[in-house]
Amino acid sequence: MIDLAENDEQAEIARTAARLLSDHADPPWQQCAELGWLALAVPEHLGGVGYRLAEQVVLFRELGRALTNGPFLGTVLAVELAIAADDADRLATIIAGKQRVALAEPVGGSDRWRIWSDGTPVDSVLLVEASGRCRLVDDEQVRTVETVETIDPAYRLRSAHIDAAVGVAVEPMDGAVIRDRGAVLAAAMLVGIAERARDDSTRYAVDRVQYGRPIGSFQAVKHRCADMAVRAEAAWALTGLAAVELDAGRPEAALDVTAASEIATSAALANARDNIQNHGAIGFTAEHSAHRYLERAHVLGAQFGTPSRRVERLLAAADPW
């Protein structure tokens, strides 16, 4: 039996993260390292906190809710690579906050890569290859060809060439686990966006009055908010399930990781759009924050595979013939 109920330790992680992120939208990197955020799922005998992926998703949900910038995803996955590669020195450097890591994905060919960058300086780049193999290379080994803006003003995409022979690597079996953990953590951030959009809408629906009544009493707004709540809850349940199954090494984990990625992406995009609609004219302005959740959801949803590829994998798993 799998227990998906939030325990006291997970609730405390969420409260601590929410308090810090309410004071600092982009918290000091060194402070995050000192709080153990980079070593949350590292075993205690390796210098970590000793929790699991199930606790990491709680933290990353809060990072998503706050639209926090910083290379958290690439860095915690580089921690996993250092553990798999038995590289104790590199592991200690990363969890101490002395090495920030960006995330990259292949763009055809063995040496062409697309690096996700939110403008924060990084020391290394984690390459997640299509085969499942992962490599960690120093940023000085990256030859950037072009940097372009994304829909999210906080993010840039660096097109780069990286020699196929450089870096610390782990083979496909370990790399697939790292990739799946990354997909779950990205899903957790998307869940945070879906929940924040839901909460912003429900608060506004209570406060905003038209024709002498709160707009939340109008059927169209009421139903949208209800749908937003259902989407966010379903996404969180699937993401938590995928995390627990990966921790347990269950054979169905890979399928549920894909499902969590797709449902969380859909929930974040739909809720962010509905949040803009629920806010009316002000929600469409650049000055309001509603559009920022939609922009970040598009960026996070494009990592670890496109929605169409995820749907293909789900359909293949449901009907292997």
C-alpha cells in the first residue's frame, strides 16, 4: 500500500520554504544550500539531509508557486549524478552551494545542445542525452553559438556545441533515473503554478464585486475556479505518486512519471489561462502578475520532452499493440 498523505516533516519543509520565498522571491543561493535544499535527498552518510524524492517535490512545489529563479533543477540532478558516479568531492562542492548547474537537452547530433538558463551564472551544465546517459561538463567547455529569449522573460535558451568526450558521465540506466527524477521535480513546480493560479483566482473572486455581488457568485467564474481546484489536486496526486514509486523502485514508476509530467503541465497551463480570464481586463495587462504564471508554465512544460511525445508514450503504454 502506498501512503500519499503529507507527513509532519513534509509539512515543515513546505512551511519553511514558503516563509523564505515570501520574503525573497529569489533567495540567496548560499542560504538555500545552508538550509539543505540542495542536499535534501542525499543520504546522511554522504553529507546530506537524508530525505527522499517525496520530500524534494514538496520543496519544488513551493519554488513553482513563488516563480523562484535559480538553477535548482539542474543542480539537484547534478547531485544525483555525482552520487551515481561516486564522485564525493564534486558532491560536496555542489551541496555546499559552490557549483551551480544548468540543464541541457540535445538538439540533433551528438554535440549540439540547448541549455535552459534563467540568467543566473552557472559553473556547469548537466546534459541529459536522449539515450538516458547523463553528463556533467564545466561551463568553460561549452561553446555557445546563440542565446535567444523565451516566452518567460526570466529564461534564455543557449544553443551550444559541447564535445561528446568531455565531462563526468553516468550510463543510461543511472541516467534514466536522473531524467525521471528531473521530470517529477519539474512537474512539482508546475503543480505549484497550478495551485498559485487557483488561489489567486479564488481570492480575487471573493474580493472583486460587480453589480453589488462578488464575482465568485457568478456561475462562469465559480465553475472555472472549481475546475482549477480539481486540476491542481489531480496533478499533485499524480506527482506525489510518481515520486513515491521512484523512491520505491516500482516498475510502473516510468509510466506514472510521464503521466505526472503531462497532467501537471496541462493543469498549470489551463489554470494560468483561467486565472487571467477570472481577473478580467486587469489580468491581461503586463503590470499584473497573472501572465507570469502562464509564461513559466510554458517553459517548464517544455523540459524533459514535449507534450506530444509524452502523450505518445502514454498511449503506447496503454495499448502496446
